[in-house]
Amino acid sequence: RIFTDPREASKSVAHEIAELIKLKQREGKSCVLGLATGSSPKTVYAELIRLHREEGLSFKNVVSFNLDEYYPMEPDAIQSYWRFMKEQLFDHVDIPKENYFIPLGDIPQSQIEDFCKSYEAKIDSLGGLDFQLLGIGGNGHIGFNEPGSLINSKTRLMMLDHSTRAAAVMDFGGELIKVPKKAITMGVSKILQAKRVVLLAWGERKAGMIADAVEGSVSEHNPSSYLQSHGNVLFVVDTAAASEL
Ligand code: GLP
């Protein structure tokens, strides 16, 4: 779906999420959301906060799992995805503190494998993700599933591509050496198990990858192309990001 204005696009995505939350509330069930960081979803979160404040949308039945976190990363560091989510959404809505999960960037490396298994098990125990929100990296990554990630990849520790680290350098004071070399990411297979997937992309710099994801061949070179095999996926893009389609 192509929008001229990313804000309008974000509103439509936020409204879809709000309707899902309300539907689950009527059914007396939890709404299990997969959430993303990066600049693209910020406007979606802003609209969700507005719906909470002005229209009484409650997040009490929401359980959320974030896609990824740098490793190593202290949760209160300025660049942490934990902090991002609190600032962009969680601190402004009524989601219970025990209901949101973000991969931990401060656990010892020896515990990561067990942590990743339990992260997936927790999602499964709730019946899987009802909705997964995604951005897309300049190299086609989803979450931090870098090119080379397999379609059946699980939640794991990932080495970040040079291009991914270079894209994040301004968040780390312009010093590449300070950008973590690794991240914990939800695997491609867990993303593809979500009942609904919505990917956001704004701006011309995403146009090549969007065209490749939608119209190119399904390949590990562009992990977002795996979404072609999902039965209920929507790409929400602005005119610039759609310019190579
Ligand atoms: C990071 C995140 C991704 C995100 C990507 C794009 O790499 N791990 O989940 O999709 O950035 O970010 P942006 O939305 O700022 O373009």
C-alpha cells in the first residue's frame, strides 16, 4: 500500500493495531505484538499513544516482544532498544511492565543460547505473534537478520554487517568502534510464524530493497524477500520507497 505521506501511512497501521487490540479485548484474550525499533515505526507509536490518551485505547491486554537488541548493551544506555521502546511507547501507555519483552543485551554470552530458546518458548506459550511490525535495513535485514540468514533461522546472536554498523554510527557519537559488533535478533522463522506481518519503509534510500523484496527472487541475500512466502503480509511504503517498484 503506497501513501504519499508517511504520517498517514503510520496512522493506518496504528489503527489496524488498535482494532486488533480491541478485538482481542472483546474476546477476553491477550494481544501478542511483535514490535520493532528504528526511525520507521516512531510515527506508528506516536499515533498509538494518541489513541491511548484521546480515545481511551487500553494496552492492558497487550503482550509484546521486540525483535532485537544490540549486544552487548546496557538497558539504560542511550542507544538501547529497551530505552527506545520505553521512550517511544511503553512509558506513555498502560501496558503492564511484566507484559513487554526485549532481548537482553547485558546477559553473559554463555547464557544467550538459553535466553533465545526461552524467548521463543514464551512467544509460543502465548499462541504465537498475532501481529509483527517490521522495518527494513538498508541491506534488506529484518530485525537484525542480516543477509545470509536462513529462512528457518531461530532467535540468536548475530554478527552485524559493516553497512548496518555504519548506518548506526551517528547514534554512537560518530565513532564506528563504539557501535556493537553483534546483536540478539528474533529469527526469520519466528517472524514468519506471525499471523500478520506489516513492514514499513519511508524514503528513497529504501526503494531498491523494497523493489527487490517484493519483485525479486526469494533469497538469503535479502532476508526481507522471505516475506514473499507469508500468506498475510502488507508492505506499507511512501511514494519515495515505492519509486523502484
Ligand atoms: C535497525 C533495526 C531494524 C530496523 C532498521 C531500519 O537495524 N534493527 O529492525 O528495521 O534498523 O531502521 P530505520 O527504520 O531507522 O530505517
